[in-house]
Amino acid sequence: MGAGPVIVVVKVGTTSVTLADGGVDRSAVDRLASELSHVRHLGHRAVLVTSGAVTAGVAALLPGGSRPSDPVTLQALASIGQHRLMRVYDDAFAAEGMLAGQVLLAPTDFAERQRYLHARDTLHRLLELGVVPVVNENDAIADDEIRFGDNDRLAALVAHLLNADLMVLLTDLPGLFSADPRVDSGATLIEEVREIDHDLEQAAGGTLSDSARGGMASKIAAAKMAAWSGVLTVIAAADRPSVLVDAVSGEHSGLGTVFLPHERRLPARKLWIAFALRPKGRVLVDEGARDAIVRRSTSLLPAGVTSVEGSFAAEDAVEIAGPDGVVVAKGISSLPSDRSGEWIGRRTNELPGGLPAEVVHRDDLVVLAE
């Protein structure tokens, strides 16, 4: 990091702030508040993205019981747990002379320009007022089809929103390993990542806990999002002493895994399309269409499409793959798959009336290939 003040987005996972019974771990939150206080005393500004609301709700309403699986009950439990979680943060921050401001966000806050600006202005004003924004997804009313999926991705979007310098993802492991350290004793810590490729994503493994939606795989996805936002990312252990102070001070040796930022920076909406939307299908294109998309950033036209996979409606996210099956882009389809027989391979003047001229418009398309 540079010598001047930075904006850091800190994300802490469910298992790092809750106890085995699901209750909020006050000592862990106190330790985190102390770390954030030190960061602020160094002149930096911090935003905290926290998980744990659903788990806290389960502990309050169903002590000793199993976690429900139906979405409506989980949303109700989030409503119960969110203010309990915030109460612990309020107390911990107050002990450090800090104020917390709760901010609940939804994906539309990043996809719609006006809401994006409102969210950005609110977070910046909280920071200007000396308040620590405590961010979570609005789980109590989130639509399961339109949500971030986990708070790692939310943290990456917040980092982009604020033009942050650094994102720190705090977890139960000291970083990303070459293999799953729970099953491979020879696994070694990867200290620096310059480019996130398929092999690295495979090494990330799965979720560490039933109570967590994320896991190392989602942290890699978030680090990739942040890299395309020009944000340095660190994955480190939540219980490591001085983890945040060392991260903002540039003391990265032995800290965890550091992901270097990408040279190219995506705008917020395209970042959301590329990494936060779940694809509902795949559109395969010929070599000419692939080159036009990758090299000239054009829209995808029906004439270049050879086939489709999966079932998707207009306005659903789709992956775009070349003749070799390698995904080169992602975007929001203007055309539904159930009418693909009417548009695959056809020129614009051959399309039935009422169908859009593009499969994916360039404004809704993100090139992922180099």
C-alpha cells in the first residue's frame, strides 16, 4: 500500500464471529473492533462487511436446533439475527470510541445507476462523519434469484463502489493453499497471486462450514472481482494478531494470500454481470463472432450463434463460449432460449418481428478473455 491514507473494505465470515451454538462471539467482535480502531488511528477509513445474521437468528429462536433450509424461514431468521449482531458490534465499537452505521444492500443497488450513486454517497458520508459502515446483504427481503449469493462478492462490489485501495477477507484459514489443508498435509500457503486462473480456482475447494454460504471458492471469486476493480485483496486468518494493521501498512510477508489488482478496471454494472449474476445458460458462437466480441467489443448478433445450452429467458445472464467451448464473455441475453430456433444463425433482416436485433447488447456484455 502507499504511504497515504487508504480505504479498506474488511469482510468477516459467519464462523469468525459466531460461536459453535450460533450465538455471536463477543470476544471475536471485540478483537475485530480493536483492530478497526487501530486502522482508524493510523488515518485510514474502514468499511466492515459482516455475515452472521441468519446464524444469530437460529441461535435466538431455535437454540440447539438445526438450521432450517427453506428460504422464507431463513429470511425471517435473518431479520431476528441482524439487530442482535448489530447490538454486539455497537457495544464493541463503543468501547473503542467508535460509532457503527448499519447499511443493508441488495444487488439492484449496484445494477441501477441512481441507486448505485445513492449507496456510494451514503457510505462516503458515513466515512466522512467518522462512522464505520457495517454492511450486510438485506437477507430479510432478498429474492433468492436476485442476490449476491455470499458476502465475499458483496465486499468486492462495495470495494468497487468506494474505489477502495484494499479488501481484506477474514476467514478461519490463514489464506489460500495449494490444496485443501484439511485433507492434504502437504498443502502449502500461496502468498501471492498475480493472475487467477482455472487451476487456482480448482484449488480453492468448497465451503468450510454448513453455516457459511461462502468458503474459499467464493473468496477467490471475490478476489477476482476486486482485481478487475483495481483493488488489492488479502485473504487472512481473522484471529491473526494485527492482521488489519499489517494489511493496510503493506506488511504482507506471512500475512496470508495477496491478490494483485488487474490492469483493466470494469465499471460497476459490468462487474456485477461478470461475477455476481448466476448464468442460466450458455451461448456458443463461431470464430468470427468470438473475435468480434473479444477484439472489437461488439454486441453478439444472432448470425454468429451456433447453438445454445440450458434454458434461459430474456434478461437472464448467459455465458458466451467460442467453438472450443472456452467461455470468453458473459452477458444478459435479450433473447430467450425457447425461441432459439427462430434466431440462431440468422441475420438481422431474417428475424421474426418483435425480436431484438442482438442476442447480447455490448452494454450488457463483459469480455472475460484476454
